[in-house]
Amino acid sequence: MADISQNGHVHTITALVHDRPGVLARVAGLFSRRGFNISSLAVSHSETVGLSRMTFVVVGGDWVVEQVTKQLYKLIDVVRVTNISAESSVMREMALLKVRSNKDDRAEIMQIVDIFRAGIVDVGKDTVIIEVTGDEEKIDALIRLLQPFGIRETMRTGRIAMPRGGAATGTRQPASQAAVSAPDTEVVP
């Protein structure tokens, strides 16, 4: 994924949320209602019992990031939202690729997999499953090289990210509630 698209910058936003049923649906609904597109979404348990961390990739200008952040803070289950796009961060994605393979081309596929420091996690009669971890550009490059063999299926996790150094993700304090109300919010009695 490039740093700039026709719609603006690519932003990585993390949200620490209560680990409760329906939270993901409410967050996805919020993005949908507001017309924001999520390029990538990854969710998992955090280091704190009862809290999960969501990592979003959104495309747009500063206004989009500001609105996404304000809208997320309106959800009762959201504890903290952080835009880590400007921070020095480690960003990774994992993918599983099912590739057509026979005895004649298996050695060539294995060589490509080794170059990318990926691994073969399953071998079938006419396919192999490859696991690769890295940034999106690395995964895209591996996919391009494997396409001539025939990619039967691709599963990607989406981006996860963490700031480098000693600071934990989202250690900055959120803006005050007065500052996070969006101007286009409807009040429903």
C-alpha cells in the first residue's frame, strides 16, 4: 500500500476497546454510516485482560482522521484512540497463499519462498500453502512472483502496528469530551 493515494494519506489508527460482544459490529457500523472506508482492520486481545486492540487503516486527509477519532470516542466501549501514522512504528501483515504446485515447479517455488524468508506450512498433491509476514510491499511482491504458478487462494490479516521504543501504543491522553464531539452528529431523543 502506498503512502499516498488519490484520496489522501494512508493513516494507521489504533483503538483500545472493551472486549464485549457487539463492539466490532458497532465500530464497523460507525464507519459505514459516516462513509469512511476501512482499508484494513485487525482485532485481537491486548496486554490488558478485558481489553482488545483494533488497528485500522484509513485513507484520507487530516479531516478524515479527526472525524474517525471523534466518532470512535463517542462509542462507550472505546477506551483510547491513537493515530500512530506519524510515529516511528513497526507495521506488519501476515498472509497465507495457496499456490498451484507440482513436482516440476515445487523447487522453484521453494526458492522464491526462501528469498522472502517465508515458509511452506502445507504441501498437497497439487498445491502448497505459504505463510509470509512483513510489510504490505513485501507481501505484494511475493504474490506478484508467485502469480505465474497460479494463486488459488489468498488470506491476509491486514496491518498491525506498534510504535518503536519504550512508549506503549496510545499512551497520550485523549482529547477532552468537548473536543471530540463531531459537528455532524444527530441528537436522537
